[in-house]
Amino acid sequence: MKCTLLIAYQLLTGICDTSTGLLLMTAPALTLRFMKLHAAADALPFLSYIGVFVLSVGLACLYGALLIQRKASADRLEVVWLLTAITRGLVAGFVAEKVASGALEAGWSTVAITDGVFALLQLFGLSRGWLRGVYA
């Protein structure tokens, strides 16, 4: 059961971030419309650039699913969790501060909340050793 939940989590986060990253890279205006957000036209190239980083987090999460499926060492999955939690935590803090200061519209708070929840979940899981004995 634990293995199934971990694969599901990795696939959920990986597919969401990979698809969002690809959409931001290739169609940032459309992506923002999906998210019910707005940005100036001259900001769209920078959103495409941000999409590359979102894509990298998504691919790391999908790699985590592959590690689980291949029954790789839990140490490897822990590194994926640590690095993606750091990235998500930094994004959450940055976006939350920008929303609070009025530099980003309130709709961006969903990004801060989602990334913050995933970061905290992963850091909590790492501190509790959730990934140890995952194949038992």
C-alpha cells in the first residue's frame, strides 16, 4: 500500500508540474488564462523561462516514481524529495511574499499554497523516515 501511495503521489506531482512547465514554456498566455491569472505581454518570455524550472521539478518527481517502480534505494528517492521540497518551499515563500506585498495578484496564492503544502509534506515525511522500508 505504501508503495502504491508513493507512486501515486510522485505521478500526481510530476504530471502536474511537467505539464504546467511545458505549457508555460510554449504557451504562457494560455497557461495563465487556465490559471485565471494575468500578466503583461512583455512578461510572457520570463514566464516561459520560469516554465523550464517548473518542468525540471516535474521531471524530478516523475523520476521519483521511476525509482519506486524499479525498487531503487530509498536514499535516491530521499534526495529527490529533499531537492524538490527545497525548490517548492522557496517558490512558496517567494510567491506568498509577492502576493502579500501586492506585486502579484491574489490568484497566485494557489501556487504558494500548493507548493508550500507539498514542501511541508515532503520535509515532514523525510523527518519521519516515510521512505525507509518502502518496499517492505
